Amino acid sequence: MTLTVFWIFGVIAMGSGLLCITRKNPIASALWLVVTLFALAALFVLLDAQFIAVLQVLVYAGAIMVLFLFVIMLLNLGRPGPTDIKGPLGLLGATVLAGALLLLLRPLGEAPLPAGIQLPPGTVATLQQQRGMVGSVATPLFDTYLVPFEIASVLLLAAIVGAVVLAKRKL
Amino acid sequence: MLLSPALAISAVLFTLGVAGVLLRRNAIVIFMCVELMLNAVNLTFVALAQSLGLGGQVFVFFVMAVAAAEAAVGLAIILAVYRHKQSVSLQNMNLLKDG
């Protein structure tokens, strides 16, 4: 049952991803990408990552995609015009290269995990029951990964300043 | 066990992102394809976190933070280029090209 639901959302994600890269209108592309992101959030729930799923909807489908749509509409790119999709030669090249990449990536999914690094089954589920969905992610974030967390805050500050400097006509 | 289907879906989504980058000329659409690739990697992280520990879920946070920073700066660059060229097509971004 879970596997069926998982594949349903997986097919939705892959199908809307395909539509996202083939639609001529950038706004249609962006909206299909939003569908992909929502389907991915559903997959995260099925993979026992409820908190990450909520963040996916809030941050990705909410904030980042609104930023994309805002810029598309600011630059008035939604109007009909010549397509930006490359011709038959570009299509052939993209298909061949993407197919080769898929052939390379597929065996990785089938390879067994090394037994040495694998946790005993149920460890993550027990941890999530003990500390709750948010706590089980927050504890390592503010403990083991504290320094990367602080660096991420500096990165976001630099991004804010950089975006203002780049987008402003005259400081 | 959902690991194998998750990795399969992730591989397909990453490939779709790469195909989009190769296929399109619109800078904003290419940006969206990069986001698609980042999300495919996020799916891998979450799927492997089930058997390898919750560090994978923590790492998704960092990927999201970097993606947000990248989107903000990248879209600002696209805005600045649009002001000069009146276009976001990558064909027109050839200032550094010889001749």
C-alpha cells in the first residue's frame, strides 16, 4: 500500500518534472516545478521526514518559487514569443547525454548499502518517537552540525547583501 | 523498503534537470532545472537518512539554505543582465567571448 502511494507521487513528480522542462512558457514551467516540489514533499512524508516535508512546502514551493514567478512577471517573460527550446540537434544531444547519465545513475540505486555504516533497523523510528519529529532533527542540527549552521547564517546574510547590490540600479 | 524506488525516482529527476539545462536557452528556466537537480539530491538524502541516521535530514536543511541564497543572488544577476541586454537568453550572454 505504502509502496503504491509512493510510486503514485513519484510518477507525479517525474511527469511534472518532464512537463517543466518542455513547456514553452516560463510561467507554465515554474508552476509545473511547483507540482514536482509538492509531490516530493509527499515522498518526504512517506520516508519518515515530516518536518522536512513541511519545510519543502514552506521554503521551496512557497518562498523560492514565488521569487522565481516574481522575476518572470517582473521581466514580462510570460508573453507569447519565439521558443527558447533548442532545435532538433539540441534535443538529440540533450536526450543522448541525459540517457547516458541515467544509465550511469541507475546502478547506484540497486547497489546494496555497506553493512558497516548501516544503523540497526528501527533506530531512526525510535529516535523520532523519543524526541518528536522536530526534535530528532533539531538536536543534531544544534549539536553536531552547529558550525555549519552558523556558516549557513553568514551565507544567507551575504546573499541578502549581494542580491541588493546586484539588483539596485545605483547605490 | 522504499529506498530503491526513492533512489530510482531521484535519478530520473536529476536526469530531467540535466536535460533541461541542456535543452533550454532561457536563463530563468535553466535556473529552475538546477533547483530540480537540488531537489533530486534532497530526495536521496532523505531516503538514505532512514537507514544511515538523521544526519541526512539535517543536510537537507543546508541544501535548502544554499538553494535559497543561490536563487536570490542568481535572480539578481539575471535582473542585472536583463537591464543591459533586454533579454534573458543565454545566446546573448557573450561579453567574455572572443570576437
